[in-house]
Amino acid sequence: MYLLSSEPASIDELHAALNIEKLTLYPILNTLMTANLVTQSEDEYRCQSRPKMKRKHDY
């Protein structure tokens, strides 16, 4: 959720903002990247933009 409401963040920024150990953050971020929910560029992580789902009346 933090990445949804913020600019791209480094592992240090995520650690400081979320108070989660870096060794815990890495596997979480890897899981989110595998699911295409988060992308990494250089040393920053960003929430992947997701297309809006169509509502029933949009069909």
C-alpha cells in the first residue's frame, strides 16, 4: 500500500517508512515483482499501474 500512495522508493526509504527489516522486505518485493505488481528500476521500487477492470455495464 505504501508504494500506491508514494513516489518510487528505495529499500532504505521503505525500511524507514514501514519499520520492516530490509531482509524481510526483499522477498516481499520479489514476490510483488513476480506478480507484476511492483517494478524495480535501478535502486527504486514503484507500484505497477494496473488497468481498471471493466464494470458490468461497460460491456
